[in-house]
Amino acid sequence: MGQSIVNWSILDNDTVNRILLREASKVARQYDGVIEADDVLQEARIAVATNSHIVNNYLAHEDYGYLARWIWQRMTDAARKQLRIAPSPVSWQDFAE
């Protein structure tokens, strides 16, 4: 089994940070009330640092759109996971019957 390498220095890249912030904002709006933008951003930072070889490949080829899509997908996966474990809202009308 391979060992994961975490490269936190990838988060020092301005392009990566711009994309992270933009995509976190999109996902937070899309999943408003389910997950906070800060939580989404933290999940994405971890995904970027633990998959820096993928991010570096996108950066080397200047595939910023693909990088944004890859980051967005990691964030939406985290939001969907949170949505699955979040309790369902209950209406008081359900108890009135």
C-alpha cells in the first residue's frame, strides 16, 4: 500500500488559491444551509495538498479550467457527504397528526 504525501506548499500558489476561493464560494452558494464556505474551503485545501501531483500537472499544462473543475468536484463531494449525514428537517405539522 502506498504512502500518501502531503504537500502543503502547493497552497502557497496564487493561482491555486484564487481557484480555491472562487470554487468554495460557488459550492457554498449551491449548498447553502448544508455546509459553510470555510468548511468547503478546508476540505478542498486538504484535497489539493494530498493530491499535489494532480494539481501540479494541471498547473504545468496551464489547464486552469480543468483544475477548477477538479477542485469543484472535490468540494461538491464533501458537501454531498455532509448532506447525507445531516439530519433531515422535520416539520411541526408532522407531529400534529
